[in-house]
Amino acid sequence: MGQETSKTAIQLAEKFIQSKYEKVRLLHQTDKAEVWLAVDSTGSFVVIKNIKLVNLPYSMLKAMGKALWPEVIYCAENEAYTIVVEEFINGKSFEELLENKRYLTETRARELLLQLCDGLIMLHRKGIIHRDIKPSNIILQAVGGHDFVRLIDYDAARIVKEEQKEDTRLLGTKGYAPPEQYGYGQTDQRSDIYSLGITFKEMLGENYNGWLRSILQKCTEVDARSRYQTVTELKSDLLHHRRNKLLKAAGIVAAAMVAVLVIWSNGQHSHQEKILPPAVEEIMEEVKEKVPLPPVEEKTPEVEKNKVPSQENGPVPAENKPNTTENDKSPQETVTNNETGNNAVYAKYYFNGERQGEWTDRFDKPRNDWGTFFTIPPNIWKNWDDSYPNDWEVRVTVENKSNAPWENPYLSVWTTDGVGGESKDYYGNTLAPGESCVYVVPLNEFRLPALHKERRRQEMHFQFYASGDQLLFGERTEFVFELINK
């Protein structure tokens, strides 16, 4: 494309934006970018960016939809400029919290770190490195009474190129950018991990000395080879640190047992045939049974919390399980994750941050006959009181992708355990087309299942009700919790 033609394209883009939006005020200006708050004909705010840089990932973000990053509504580019119209995110930045010395609690920091991990995993899988993670670019946005973290400003971002040895643009913010971002090599996801670690060290306050400290220290090692190599590794440590601690303790106990048995066999029975202690492998098998290892397979949830140590999907009909191959699917079952016409509402379930029933996304018609089975070993539940732990929850994200409002919705939850049960309703607001919300069900609001015929088993049923004729994906499901005694 010639320079003159290219210039015309940008002029056409600017003309289109002027016809759609009215600028309200200048938010930010540098020698490289001009950022405006604007409003459309419906009164909705957007952000308009005129950036004197190219090869930015905004067109890729537009194709990826709305997630951790702002939704990209419009994007145009020539050899010298990029013009972007994106979602305006209203909320408080980490920078504002720091200015007011409103540090994060350990639990809150972990929750927000897990949200960021999920978004960064998606970005990194596409080869997008943010390169400017810092407090001013992290926004807490309130949705349905709960805060969700959003990561803004992709003007310094780059797309990984395998053949490239170092970055062509040395951008970032001093104090948050790792050494490799200043010309010592090509940045990769370890660079974002470094900036994330620096940011959360600040957000926890200088006097923080809890378990997250060692994780953040590993994030911020000067040598990239000593950091977490992927965000997935970081997420795994955040999810399973309690079990890792139990495993470490169990390993010490196992080693001590071996040492005691060796001393005993050598000391007490030196005059007899040597008595060998049980193999270390046998002891560790017992340890694994009592303290299950974290799963190897990685899942991508919105909000992560403590995961149940052992779980398996069910009661899912065999022919509908996620391992169905492409050849097994009929044309009616195959979907492309598009809306069913313009009349669909989607409800997606997360238990302690981990997506459940993801396999139902394959279908272009609602599948509401599924459930998930969770096995909870005694070393986990024996010290519980009469309810589930305070930080265990089910979150359901609901998005209205229809052309009409989804009116008067509420989520009904009821339990049965063979002896009795409880029920609670969670009410939401009417969702306009394109809107979304989150229903949060704290499990400590429900009593633990009663002991019945030497087992503790509880079925927890979820069902949505609303006015309107939309197709609801995820209208109902059930979770089954079984607290085993051995």
C-alpha cells in the first residue's frame, strides 16, 4: 500500500470515528500517543487512542473479544499510526490504592493474581507480551458487587517472533520492567511475570512476610531462567501451595520413618539377619493417598480459589464426555462458539475458580443434563466445623448475547443429602443485550452433608429462572460432594 493510499485509509478511519463518537476530554498525552475519553450516541463511554506506533496487538485483541483486556471496538493501522476505539473501564487502579496506602490482604492478592494469570495465559498463548504491567495499568472493576481485575494499555505490547533475538522497541516502565526489556534479549512471558511480581510486592506492603513472598521472589529473579518459566507454573503454585506444603511435610515424615527404621534395624537387630525398612516408594504411595498430588492438566478459569484435592467429572453421559473426538461428533453437535442465532444467554460455572462443564461449549443447543462429582478425602474435611470452608464458592458468569433484555433473573440453589436439605435463591438484575454479571454462591452458607449409611454425600442443584424466550446455556446443573472416610 502506497504512502498516499495509506494516509487516506487513516483519514477515513478518523472520519468514521468522528461520525460515531464525540470527544469529552483528553485523558493522557505523550510524544507517542493521545488518549481521549469519548461518548457514543447512546451515552456510553469509550476510549479513543491515536498511537504513533505500529505492529501492536490491538487487531488480535479485537478478534479475541472481551476478557482481562478492554474490548477493542475498532482498530485501524497504516505504516506509521494505529487508531483504536476500546471499552472504557471504570474503576480504581492499583496506583490509586497505593497512593492511599490501601494494601491488599494475602487472600485478596492471591485471588487477583489468579485472575491475572488466567488472562495472561490467554495472551501468551497468542504470543502477546504486555511488557508494561504496573499499578497504573491494573484496574479493579466492580461487576455484580464483586471486583474483577482488568489489565489496560497495550501500547508497549509486542508479538513474539521466534527468529528474533531481541526486541526492536525498548519500551516499559523503569522499576517494573525486567533487565531483558532494556536490550539484553527478546522479552517473553517471563518478562510479564517479573513485572507482575514487582507490582504485587508493592500491593502487599513492605512489611508483608507471608507465604506469597517466596512466590513473588521467584517471579522477580534478575535471571529469567530462575523465574517461573510460564504463567501456568505460577498459577499452579498459587493454587496448590497448601497441598505442596502438606506434601513437603509428609515427605519429611516419610524420610524420618525410613531413618528410624534403618537405625532400629541396624541397632536393635545387628546380631540377626538384617531387617530392611519399607521401600521409600511404598511410603510415598501411602503419602500420596493421604495427600493427593495436584492435577497435571491445566484449566483456564476466571477467578481462582483453593481447588478440591480430588475431583472427576460426572454424572456425565458417556457419549457426551469431553474426550469425544471430532469424528465422533455429528454435524448437529459441532459448534464454533458462536451465538445460536441472536437469542442466546450463556451461564458458565466455576468451582473455586475452576471451570466446570466446559465440554458443553461444543454444542449449539443447550446441554443441561450434566454435573460434576467431587471426592473430598478425610485429611481435608475432618477438621471442618458444620459448613464448608469460608473461601469455597461457586461462581456463575452469565452473559446475554441475545437482542432482547434477559429480565428478572435469579439462581435457585438447593441441596439434598439423604436426610434433609436446604434451598437459597440469588437474585440478579435484568441484563441488557451484551451485558454480563456474576452470581456468587458461598458454600459456607450451606451445612455439610449429614452422615447417612456410613457416608457423607450431598447433591447441590443449580437452576436459573428468568422472563423471556432466550435459549439458556447452563440453565441447570448439579455438583455432588462426597466426603469419604478413608
